[in-house]
Amino acid sequence: MTSGPPLERVMRRLAETPDDFLAEPRIGEAGELVTAALVGDLFHALGHAPADAPLVGHDRNRLQLTAVAVWLLADEWVAAAAPDRATLAALLSERIGDLSASGRVDQFVGDVERREELARTLIAALGLVPAGESEAQAADRLSAVSVVERRRLLRASQEAEERARAVREALIRKAAEESADKYTRE
């Protein structure tokens, strides 16, 4: 992975998100911020056709978090990284979608740990690591602060426990059947 911007720089930019990017997103006729236009402008600024910009959905929180992500991505370090269209689209659709399901946009702007999670998620999604960190350090820190990652690990742990329980029950049934077979043979 390539070295990206200092994490503190991205987190400071996030903390300084202008009110315009936090405005009520337009959904139907309500709201003032047209998130799709912001996404289109970002794609255009990074050398991609605005028509290539992904759809951003109709969920209020997701639209607001997408607008904040666009604010973060409209910085020279992103232009220097020159992300391709597919990387940007995946970031804005999948990663932002996952994050928006894990908390309100005001948490990502106001809470230091959630701010770090969003900053690290964006940096990692672009195939970069924060300046001064190794790839392993960046991955460890992201997994430590990521609510999305914790939920994924919890689900995986629950699924593994469910599989282990099913195996134990199958072994108990098999042992009971073998015991019954042995008893009937005697």
C-alpha cells in the first residue's frame, strides 16, 4: 500500500466540515442539498465522467454521510492518489452504506473515535495507509476503531458458535443412535 495523508489532517478536515455539507439532503421535494450533484462534481474533479457517478440512495443519513465523504475526498491528497472510477464507486456505495447503517452523520463529525473510523475507512478504501504508519499498523487501528468491523466479527463469532452447537448436537444424536443400536443387538 502507498502512504497517504497524515491521519490528523483528514480528521481535522472532517471536524471542520462546512455546514453546507451537513444540510438536509434533498429527498423528493424536501431538503436543500443535492447529494447526487456533489458526487457528480467529485467524479468530474477526479477525471471521471459525472454520468459515471454511482447512485447514492434515498436514506437521509446515508445521503448526509455521502456528502461528508465527498467533502473529505475533495482534497488534494485524493487527487494525488488518482483513484479509479470503480474504487470511488465502491467507496461511496458500499463503504459509506455500511458506515451510515452504523451511526448518525453527526457522530462521524463530532465524536473523535467515529471521526477516526471514517477517516481511516476512506484512506484504506483508496488503497492507502496514513502517513507514518505501516500497513499492519493501519489495518490494526482500523479494526480497533471500526464499529462496522466489530459487528462483522461479532456476526462471524455468532455464526461459528451456531455451527459448533449444530455439530455438538449431531454428535450427541449419533452417540445416542449408536448406543440404541448396541442395546438392541444385545
